[in-house]
Amino acid sequence: MVRRRATPYVPSLLLDRGSLYFLHHYQGFLARVDARTGVEPKRALRLEGVDDVYASPVAAAGRVYVTDRSGLTVVLEQGDELSVLARNQLDDSFSASAALVGRELFLRGERFLYCLTQL
């Protein structure tokens, strides 16, 4: 299946658990398609407040993380229906994709490098 519209301009696609996740071109919608068939089981999810995304989405422990340039990270629970678990705002600008190492999430902002961990 070829998709010519509603595809990302900067962020890469995320392949996780047999699904491809990607952001619509600068619109704050996260789509999920079956990696083998290209079928989109549900309509893309509107990520409220997410506008301009350069960082690629990342996944770990059944969650998808999307960070926009204004410092907002939306945490989504994977499943038949993507659902928003948390919205976290940092006072920085982000273009780089997050890095996941063990239980730590690294975010490279314009001013600082952040390490978030679960205790």
C-alpha cells in the first residue's frame, strides 16, 4: 500500500509490536497502521496541543512517547485504542528524538540534556 498524504515531513516512523506509527505532516495527528498490510485499524489520534514535531516517536514498555518542539511530551498507552496517559511540559525547545536506555528517557533540548527516570 502506498501512502502519499498525511505522512511525516521530518520525524521517522516508529515500528513497534507489528505496527507503524507516524505523525501527519505538522498537524499533531498520530496514525497507526499494520506493518504487514498497511491497513489503518482506527483513525489517527489527534494529540491536543501538539503542533510542530521534528523528533521521531519512540516506544518502550507498552507506551509511545511523542515530543514536540515546544517541549510537550505526550505519553500514550498502546493497545487497540491509543489512549493518552500523560502530558508533560518542559521549558525548552526539542528537535532531537528521545533516547531510551533501560528505565531512563533522555531528551536533548536546545538548552539542556534531560534524563527522566522511573524510581
